[in-house]
Amino acid sequence: MPKKRILVINPGATSTKFAVFEDEQQIFKKTVEHSTQDLKNFIRVVDQYQYRLELILQALNEENIELKTLAAVVGRGGLLKPLAGGTYRVNTKMIEDLEKAERGEHASNLGAVMAKNLADQLGIPAFIVDPVSVDEMEPVARISGLPDLERVSLSHALNMKAVARKVAKEMGRKYEEVNLIVAHLGTGVSVTPHRKGKMIDVNNAKEEGPFSADRCGGLPAGLLTKLCYSGKYTYQEMKEKLSSKGGMYAYLGTTDLREAEAMAAQGNKEADLILDALAYQVAKEIGAMSAVLEGQVDRIILTGGMANSERIVKAITRKVKFIAPIVVLPGEEELEALALGALRVLRGEEQAKEYV
């Protein structure tokens, strides 16, 4: 069977990562950084697609990778409506929803747009895989305690499902046969129980669960309400405080975990306490998710950038190792996850889903 060559595109707020795979083998990878100056003339995120796509095409040309050799283009999925996990064919309805951006402006919205634009020119399929809006939560998990506020599933689904599949395979079992707890420790923290191939609950990494480098996580509701109405901050200032100026940054003035660890090593007691609290909150969330799985947990997986920290991993492990064996897969495998999702469809191992 001839090898399938796949172009993978993962747009971020200040960079565009892309790679070319031949089956499971990555043969080319590049990250293009975008300065504020580069992006300042674009009113909306979706307006950046042609600019970013041209940079990708330029890099592929420089590497002598011919577009006609591609079998598919796959982009990172954006803030779409809630949907089940899997590989989706990019269609007109999906592009329309991403352009409207009713669930928010985010660089990931560009993935499908760029993939569809290029794939249409080449006459090949365009896909997305496990977007951040993957929602496999059970009805009971949606209840918040206030009818006006239903809990929402937004998470690092792409990387979490990828590492879950990898660990299941290493166990000699299918993803659909195991129970796992996956903690993605990145810019935001997502902790989710995977039961037989579905993420049945998750803390919304933008507003629940453990705090992270610059996000507050869950906060005391009464005190938060009082602060919002204190007149001390505007709505926009509170929004920024919660989503990009909270967490470790609010306490220590840095979003760099390595810098925070250096501060602690030099005797900064507050840095020491905040790092302990970060690991404490992640461990507590893992414990809560083990209850969701009724204690039937095959593995706990720690992934994301902060999983590179020996200190954080040790602190979490010490508190949750009684639940299940722990696997550490630091960083993220999003490019590979995108490629493998498309490859499963191209090989006929999985049916592409239709976005409606």
C-alpha cells in the first residue's frame, strides 16, 4: 500500500506549527512565529488565514515538498459547537460556524479554514481531529448547582485523546477498553476521566479546576461576586484577570514555571507555596475524577508542558499514586495526533464524521 502523505496545520495565538507526515513518520516540521506587528492589521482571527497559509506554502516549497504528493490536509479544530470526539471532514457548515466565531475568537479556528482552502485547490480531503469543543460529558456532569449555568466541556481534547490512545496501545489494549484519567498541564489545566473511549467529564480549563500559569481556575463564588461588584475593576479587567492574569502570574509575576522553580530554589517562600498549591490542586482534581470512574482506573497520565517539571510531577505522584499507576508523557503531541486521526480515516480504520 503506498504511503499517505499528510500536511498537518496547528495554528496558535503567536505561532503556526505545521508538519508533513508519511504514514506515522514525520518527515518535516516547522514553527513560524508571529509578532504583534505581523498580526496587528487583521481585525479578526479568521482574517489571518491567507497570511498564515502563504507562509506554510513558502516553507513547503523551500523543502521541495510538492503539494500534488499530499493525500490530505488536517487542521487543528477550533471553537465549534459541542461534538463527539473523532475525525471530522471539513465542510461548508463548519467553515461558516468558525467564521461566525459565536463560541469565541481563537487561533485554532484557523486550522479548518486553512486546511479546506488548500485541500479544495488540490482536490483532496480536509479534516480536523478532536477539537477543543469535544463534548462527551454525561448529563449528570453538566449540572452546576444553578440552572442558569450549565457546565461546559472545553479542554485539551486533541492531546489528551492522543496520549490516552498511546498508553492504551502500550498496555496492549484498545482505547475503548480502558479507564484512564488524563491531566493536561499546560497554559490551562484540563483533567478528564476517559471511560471506554469517552471523556465523560472534564473541568473547563478556562474557568474551573486547578489554577495554571495565568488562569485562575475555580474560585470561591461568593467572594468572586463581591469582587466583580466592588467597582475596583471593569468587566474587561476582570475577564483578563480570570483568563490571562491570574493563577501563578497573579502571585509571582511570571508565567514561566522554570522561573518560579528558580525563585523557590533561591528561598522565595511564596514561590514554594504556590508551586505546592498548583500540584495540590491538580492532585485533588485527579482524585475527584477517580470518584467519577468509581475507582476503576487503569492508568493516570500526566501530559502537557508542565509535566516536564520533576518537582510538579513528583508532588502530584505522591498524592495520587494510590489510585493507579502513573504514566508521564510531557509536552504535547498535537501534530502527530492530527496526522494519525486523518490516517485512520484514509486507511479505512475509522469513518470520518460529518459536522452538521
